[in-house]
Amino acid sequence: MAILQSVLDPDSPDPRCLNLLAALRLKSEDFEEAARCYQLGARHYPDNLEWLRELARVHLLADNGAELAIVLKNLAEADPDDFLVRRKLADLALSAKDYEAAGDWANQALEIDVSIAGVHCAFAESLVKSHNYRQAIEEFEAAVELAPHELQPRFALADACLQDGDARKARQVLVDLLRIAPDFPGAEPMLESVLEDLEKLEREP
């Protein structure tokens, strides 16, 4: 590693030496130095997006969300068809509670591929936060259809229905959920609350 470092010209680095040095730094979990190498490669060889992809991997392994988001945005700008980059950016934005950005990235991802339930859920979560419950319900329904074995989208769908004022639809979603998973956390208390509300509505003149 020391030999590679000594022969590497930072003003005109040989890509093979630089890539090997970066891989060695990464293998030894020296994330800071590995990132420096990949940044150098991205600066000198901007047409090769692998430098940015490897830099993103370093930040992901180092759990450096802020730097990861910056690199992924650069990748998204460079490649308008990169679904995975946009999906990850949506997840990062949700984690940071930046719901507007999460919605933008999830929507961009869905323009590329509509077949992934998790992206519909990410988009739906951003829509719930902006009180756009009707469209959120549509996105959660798409997620349930795409991944019927995943239970959280069903629970989120029921909650979105309640927030939209549709207690009857929420009841049906919860009944279906509890039929599949009787012990799903929070589902039974939510259903009991919904049934009480519906009972009160039916008693009203």
C-alpha cells in the first residue's frame, strides 16, 4: 500500500493504481482514505461513473448519510435512468424527515419502474405528510397489490383511510390484515377504535 501511495501522482493519477489503492483502503475499513481516492478518481475521470458509485458505497458502509446523499444526487444528475439511486435518495430523505424531497425522488423512481412496492410506500408516506390522503391511499393500494405478503403497507393503508375520513374502508383493510396476521402490532386496537366510531355514526339521527 505504501508503494502504491508513493508512486501515485495526485495531479495525474493512474486509474488502475488509484482504484487498487482505494480498494485496499476500503478493505482495511479506512473509509476516509478510501473516499479520498474515489473522490480523486471522480475528479480526474468524470466520465466514468464507477468512481462515484464506489464513493457512494464507501459512505454507505461508513454510515455517512449526508455525504452519501450528496454523491447520490450527483449520480442522479449524471444518469436520468438510475432507479436504485433515486430509491435510496427517497429513503434517505424520509429518514431525514424531508418529506417533500422524499416525494420528489420516489416519484422520479416510479417514472422509471413502477413494480417495486417499497417505492410506492415511500411516495405514499410523503403524500400523507402533505395531507394528500387520496393519492397516498392509491400508492399504498399499489404497494399491497405488488407485495401482498408485506403487512406494513396494509396497516399504513388503513391509517391513511382513517385520516381521509373513510372509516368503512379502513375497517375492511384492518379485517383483512388481521385475518392474515392476527397479532400485527396496533391493528386490533385500531380496528376496535374504528368499530366504535362507526357504531356512533350509525346511532346518530
